[in-house]
Amino acid sequence: MGIFEGFGQAITELINTSGLSLDYWQNYVMIGISCILLYLAIAKKFEPLLLLPIAFGMLLANLPLAGIMDVPKNELIPIPVDELCNAANMSIEEIKNNLSATQINDILAALHPEESHNYPIVWQGLVPYWNQPVQTGGLFYYLYQGVKLGIYPPLIFLGIGCMTDFGPLIANPKSFLLGAAAQLGIFTTFIGAKLMGGMFTSAQAASIAIIGGADGPTAIYVTSKLAPELLGPIAVAAYSYMALVPIIQPPIMKLLTTKKERSVVMKQLRTVSKLEKILFPIIVTIIVSLLLPSAAPLVGMLMLGNLFRESGVVDRLNKTAQNELMNIITIFLGITVGATANGQTFLKLQTLGIIALGLAAFMVGTAGGVLFGKLMYVATKGQVNPLIGSAGVSAVPMAARVSQKVGQQANPANFLLMHAMGPNVAGVIGSAVAAGVLIAILG
Amino acid sequence: MGDIATVTLTGLVVVFAVLILLTFIIWIYGKTINKAQSGSNNKKKAAGNETVNISKNVPNSSPTIIPSAVNTQQEDMDEIIAVIASAVASLGASNGKTYSIRKIRRVGTGRSIWGMAGIMENTRPF
């Protein structure tokens, strides 16, 4: 009987100390959502390179008691002030102003060699404390510092720069205008978010609006600077909508254009010389960083990557930045962004608002690009196909592919892809500039 | 409300202003570089023409390659005809009918084969 009782108690204890005993229904809902996202990434191949790590990060962070995103805990231990003053022969004020933490620790270690505390010292007024760590943080907490400190997004931009050919944009610089027009979604969504009955602050509204830039790293960068508490829902919304570009954009493109406009065959782009391609990243970096220093980390790294590619003299760096480095950062960024989507913070009315506003941002951005494309169609007397405007939302190269596909539906012999790549890469620069503006105003 | 208008107006104006400025700068430097490079290309062409003229005056001691190029083209055509004939023969074998080939004509695609190859090459990464 004793054996069975003991066994029963042990099992009950195990259940009580396991995650199953906790009534965190939000976490279980999030585990369900992460499984759906995993399905979309694996079976439907929706941006799997990002969606898969995001979904798995979400899964791990929502497992109760796993503590994978736990913040490290510290304890403040008071330092014996009298002993310290006597040993140093100084007042506490003089000690604070003249001695470093190492010197204070050395004095105290000489007094009590058996209980030396070699910890950082925190001052609260004139009272010193040892800042003793009592629990280290979870794995993802440390990896998340790259997101929190704005390190990963510019490194991703470095890799994107290595992979991007700005040739179509250099050949047709007017594409820059389409890249600017497609940022309309960002600013109209900012208005929408602010008008939602005070649900969002200006900084939060700007972070949500940047989803319309259709650029995951930019959205994460801006949010980490302006509203880090919304990082989870914004990143998930941004990447989900980027994956859904082929579904969101075509109806808007068709609605705003006639078949005649969609059938326009554009003139072949001129050949761009090597020298032009090498000078482009240098010129863009100088101009954008001078005018908008807050956009320098994103635009600067994007252009550095592109210079690696076009210069042709740092092949090893180019390959590393666009392969190994980018893949490593993608893993870290994906899992830690996913891990911010904790049930308690994610399942709120705010999240639904963010998802709705993010969709609106994408749609208005697409419409802005297409409408500006129509304007160019009229101004050039039918030489510009308005469909290339929708590619200005970024989402490289998916949005350009959508322009190509919709164009071919109207005219099967039409090849719009390279024409659409111009606004597409201009959109990357445009959204980075918009991010810089928002950080400069609201940061 | 004033805050919303400020951010929106400033944002849109700055984004457009920066990108319009970039448009002009890229357009101007593209023109300048093109002009400079076409100038140097013309010089090279002129130099190249001189070389050709000189070489024309030199007695041609090496065998000409033109006939062999023609032969290669003819061989290629023969091979293509052979492939088409075998495809038609296999079609005949499968349905029990006999076919004869009277004429082989290239079907126009609206774009030259080199044009198509160029498009495929340029769009493959996307």
C-alpha cells in the first residue's frame, strides 16, 4: 500500500510541477497558432525561411515553465559602508566619486578575504550595493538582445544588399518615384492607427504603419526603437503579409487598371555599366545618411552589401554576407521575434488591430504604387505599365514577380519583371527612408 | 490631431524629396558616365578600324574559316532534320501511319532566340 501511495504522490507532484498544472490558456492558444504557422511554412511554403523559425520560437516561448525567454535576475546586496570608509580612509561621497568598482572590491576583499564579492557595484544615492546575479536568463533572452539593440536588421540588410541588383533602378531612375509612392500605405496607416480611439500611441502607430513598407527587417528595426512591446505582433503580421503578397496585390492591381494599361510593353532597359553600379551604393549612402542620419544603419548596410557585390574585389565577403551570415542572423532573428509572441502579451485586442492595420497598410501601399504608375502612364503617353508601381512596396522580389504575373495575364508576351525590379528595390530604399523619418520624429 | 498631420506630412514630403533627389542624381551621373564611356568606346572603335585596315593590306597566309562555319551550320541543320524525322517516324510507329516530311519551317516566337535566352538569363535569379 505504501508503495502505491508513494507512487501516486510522486506522479501528482510531477504533474503539479510540470507546465500542465498551469492554467495559461493563452499559451496553449499560441501553441496552436504556432502549429498553424509551421503548417503554412512547411506545407504551403509561405516565406518558410522566416516563418518556420518564427513559428518555432513562438512554440518554445509559450511552453509553460520552459523559461527560454526569461530575463536574468539580480539581487542587490548592501555593501558595509562603515568598514569601507574606514579601510579607504575616505568619506562615502569621495569613494563614489574617486574609486572604481574594482578598487572598492579590492579594499573589501582585503578586509574579508573569505567572502569576497566580485560583482558590479550599483549606487542608489550614496548607498552602494553589489549587483549579484541569482539567475541567468533564458537562451532566447540573450539572442533577443540583437533585436532589442537593433543589430540584426541592419545585418540582414547587408545580406540583401549583396543579393540585390540595382541595375534596373539605375537604368530607369524614375522608378524611385514609384518606390516613394508605394510608401503611402505607411503614412495613411499611421493616421488610421492614431484614429482608433487612442488604442495606440504615436510611437506604436508608427511601428504598425511601417508594416506597409513590406520589409520585415525595417519593421523590426523601427519597432525595436519605437515600441518594443509590440515587436511580436508586428513582426508576425509583417512577415505573414509579405508571404501573402501574391494573394493581396493582384485584385487591387486589376481593380485600378484597365486591360489596355496592363498590356503595355515597356521599352527595353539600357545596359548599366560596371562603374555606374559601383558608384551607386556610395552615392546613395552619402546622400541618404547626410539628409537622414537615422536611416544610415539600414541604408548604409544595404549599400555596403551592394558594394561588396558590385566591386568584385571582395568575393569572399560577398559570399559570406549573403549566405552564412545572413542565414545565421535569419535564424536568430526568426526565433527571437517568434519568442516575443507570448500568449499573455500577444492575445489582446491590440493584436487584432495591428493585423487589420497591417493589411490596410499593404493594400494602400499597393494602390499608391499602381496609381502613381497610372500617372506615369499618362505622363509618358502610355510608355509605362502601371503594374510595375505595385512592386514599389518592397517585398523583394515577390512583389516584382506579382507585377510580372499579372502583366502576363493581360499580355502573355510581356516581360515586366526587370522593369518591376526597379521600383521593387527603390521600395527598399524608400521604406528605409520612411523608417528614418519616423524614428527621427518620434524616437 | 496636429501630431498626426505633422508626422504624415513631414514623412511623405521627406520620403518624396529624398527619392526625387536620388532620381535626379542617378539620372545625371548615369548620363555623365554613359557619355564618358561612349566617348572612350568611340576612340577604341576608331583604333580598331585602323587595325582592320592595316590587316587587310597584309597578305592572307592563313586558311579562311568561313567555309568551315558554313559546313558547321549545314551539319547542325542536318542533325535537326534527323531529330525531327526520327520524332515523326516514332509518331508513325505508334499510330501505324506513314508520314513524309515535305518542309521544315521555323515558327516565329515574336522574339529572337537570343532575346529569349537573354530574358531567361536575366530573370532566372528571381
